[in-house]
Amino acid sequence: MNAAQLTVDADLTAAAHGAVDEVIASLPVSLAPARLPRVELIALSGSSEDWPTRLAVVAREGARGVTVVAPTRPADAGPDRIPVVVDYEYASNPAVPGAARAASKIGAALLEIRATAVREVTERALLLDLFALARRLGGSPVASSRVVLESDAFLAIRGRLADGRPLLVNVSRTSARTPGAEARMLGADAGLTASFPAPSAARPARVVISDFDGARTLPTLYETSHRATWRRLRDLVHAGGTATDLADLAADDAALPPHD
Amino acid sequence: MTPTTQHPIRVGILGAGPVAQAIHLPTLSRLGEDFRVTRVMDVDAAVAESVAGRVGAAWTTDVQELLEDPAVDVVAVCSPHPFHAAQVIAAMRAGKRAVLCEKPFAVSGDEAREIAEAAAETGVPIVVGAMHAYDHGWLAVSEQPFAPTSIRSSIVLPPNPRFEDFATEVLARPAMPGRNPHDPEVAAAAVSGGVMGLAIHDLPLIREALSWGDPDAWRKVRVVGAEPLAPFGYLIHLEAGGVPIELHATMSENWNPDWRLTVTGADQEIGVEFTPSYVQAGSGTGRRFASGRITEFTPADFNGYEGEWRHFADIVRGGEQRIPTAELIDDLVFALEIAEQAADTARAALAAAA
């Protein structure tokens, strides 16, 4: 074990949903499975109701960084001295930052995000993921939203980013296609389309920008959202930095449409 | 289609604006064995003469003169929307063999009923120029119906002149009026016009897909959201018989067109990526996602406009009208209902925000 290597532990659900073993195997110099008592990085399942409490505990016990996998609710507060990052299926895709840089030059009038999901997916986790994707791609958090259409198989949300731009989020539940999310930003003379496959197979996102010069595909990145999340956490830990993920998560949660 | 050993069908065109110039004349030029344009009418004499001159036809500024011309077998109505119904009825009553009318072929339910009565009385077949209903991509994917759980029509286009200029050299292009997007009446007109001018390309297909799950679903339309999109477009959410539907269109200076219709079901999905209007770029490409397979249908070498004219030739020569007139009326009623509800919704939303 080298000095820079960080040890990782995960609860069972986080390990499964966040593919933690695969991530460790693909970052063998940076990460290693934890052997008590040395546990530096922790993965918590965000689908657990008590994950904020457990976060406080692991921080108190000396964790150097935490990944929260697919949260379904925000934390009221988080540790302020260690980085806590959120592992989203789509918003954590490594292609998102490049797409966001390109999108910032488009001046898009409308941001659309459409997801294909299987019926079993937890809706709240998916919506928080899609709102995070909207925030990261649009460079502005979602300020408000409302459900305009809803059925067992379809959900349409009309929202607005904090900078005033309109947002459209759709979720279609079908087994016809593999799960994934697509984003489109349409500007006055340019546009961006991006497809983000679910991370199970590490299929790369495809990001295409079209402007007056033609259309350009951004370089493909064959890395899962999970691995990109852990690289980010690793870098934050080594740099002594923190993250705004929990505050962003709380803001996204507050912007979700009212529900019964 | 029927092999052509007969004389070409003689076509009279009512309204010689960009649609006739950039869509129908270039299409008919590809079907020279089947059709010959013999008369062109436009209220602008210079336009009528010039457009007629391109195809060696006679010209007039008078509708009746064209309808009474014995050298005109069939009529193509390409005039502005408000004139469609009256001209379709007049052509039927003038004893023409068939009428092709640009969509929409009426702008009210009353007009639709008058057309239905005239059609029943005269027996003259009608084809409405809803080119996507004749597009090979749609015909391929719609062969295996299933109950839809959601439907989406998304149209992203540059302004029409980009494509018109590939198809022809347009004379007398109408100017686009300036608009105040904050005026509720302007918003209402924008979404209503968007439905009748753009969404209407796909609404007959959507109505057909709805019928796969429930034949009466299209009669139970409820628009729940409608707004204009800048610089030109609309975003409309509705449901019909419990099936959510999204209609979206934007027209901007972005050159990259993206016109798709998607019908999703519990375990299958079909979609068509259509070629833009005006240009000759073949048919749309249809795809079916089902049972772990993606099936892509080879596009045809001709687009939906040519498809509708080919079908028109079949009808004139005794073939069966693929879309009966009663269905065309229902298509129109469906579109008008959505346009009206969308206008009311957009107007109310903007008035409430003011």
C-alpha cells in the first residue's frame, strides 16, 4: 500500500448500487478495500433513510471522505471539514463537465432532460439525479418545478432554472429501451444534444454540439459515473478540499415539484 | 402503385406560394409520367404567370376559371388555410376527379362537416397533404400496433427558407410578422398556429397510434400546458384517453434539423426521424425497439410528399383511398380541438402571470 492510497468501505447497498468493488479494482493505485481499523473513505447508500445520521457518525469517527450513492433525500447538515460527494447515475457522468462548458456558449433558451427508466427505479432518486444533471449542464440550479403530466408510465415536469431559463424533465418508464438520460439544449443559432447511458456497462456519453460551423462530437470517455465520482473524491481528499454536493442536493430537493 | 401506361393526370394548382413552388412542383417533376401541371392560379398575377411558366402551364388569377378548365382533371389546393375548405368543396362540385389539399383542409368543425357533406354527395376522393402519413418510415413502424403509454412529437427546424432554397427559387415569399411574446392573445395565436402549421404534420399519426390502445382515445383530449417558445415554437402537454402526449417545436437559426415522432409502450417503442419539409431527402427512418432488438427500416428514396402524390395517382386511377374522408375529418377535428384548448391554456397562463 502506498502512502497516497486510500482505503474504502461501503455499506452493502451502496456497494451494489455504486459498483464500489469495480471502482476500487479500476483505481488500484488510488484505492484499496478497507481493513479495520483503517477506513478512510466510506460509501453510504442514499436510499437509506438514516444516511445523514450515519454520515455524521463516520465523519466523527475519522473518515476522510464520503460518497453518498443515489440519495433519495437531502441531509439537514453535513460535516464541513471533509469532502462529501454524491454519486449520481447520470449527473456524475464524466462527460458532464465538458458538455456544460460547451453548453455555456450556446445560450440555450430551453433545457430538456428525458430519462428512460425501468419501473422499479425509485422516482425521487432519479429526479434528484436529473435535477443535478440540469444544474450541472445548465450552470444554474433548478429554482422551481411542477408536474404537468403524470401517469404510471410517464412523468413530465416543467421547471425553471435560477437564471430564468425554462426546463423540461421527462421520465418514461418502459422496458423497450435500456435506461439512460438524454439532454438537449437549443439556442438561437446552436444546440447541444447529449445521451448518458446508465453506468452499468460504462457505455460512454455522446455529446454533440451543432453551431454555424457544423456539428462536433466531444471525445468519448469510457468511464462510469461511479468511477468519476471516486476520482473526484480522491482528488478532494488529497487536496484537502470540500465539496458543495450536499448543499446542491438540498437545493435540488427543495426545487422538486410538490408531491402527495 | 399502378403502372403508368395512361396519359398523365392533368393538375390545376390553387395558390402558387412557397408550398406549391418548393414542395409540389418539384415533387411533380419527379412524377412526370403520372402528372402534368396544366393550370396555375394565384391572386398575384406575376406569381401565377411565373410559376405556371416553369412547367409550361396556363395561368389565371381566378379560382373559378381554373375549376372550369376542362384541361384540369384534379386540383391541388395550396392556398392560405382559410381558403382551403371553400376551394376543396368548389373543386368537388366542379366535377374534378380528385382533390389534394394542403393541411389543414379546413379551419373549423363546421367547415369540416361541409366538406364531409360535399364528399358524400359528389363521391370525389380527397387526399390531405399530411405527408408524414404517407412517409415510408411511419408506414413501416406502424405495421405492428401496440397500446401507447406516451407519445412525443419534437420538431426542431431552421426557418423554412433554408430548405425552400434547396428545392426551388421562391418568388414572393411572405414576410414573418413581428410578435410581442408577452401579449396573451399573441401567445394564444402562436400555439394555435403552431398546432395547425407544424404539429399537424404528426397529429394524424398520433391519432392513429392512440387508436391502437383505445379507438376513442383521441376524442378525450385534455390540454394541460401550452406556451410559445422563443424565437418561434411551442410546448404543449396534453393527454388523450389517459395517454400523455408532448408536442414540442422550435424554429431557430440553428441549421441542424431534428424532427422526431416517438410512440412508447410498456415494452416496445417506435420512432421516426423525419427528413425536413421541402427538400427531397427520401423518407424518414423508422426504428422499433422491442424484445431486446432494435429494428431499423431502410428509408425509401422518396419522401412523404411524393408518397401522397403517388397515392393520389392510384386513387385517380381507381385505387382505394387509403385514408377515408371520414378519417380525414376526424384528423382535422382532433387538431382543431388541440389548437383551441392550447390557445385557451396559453392565453390563461400568460394572463395569470401578468
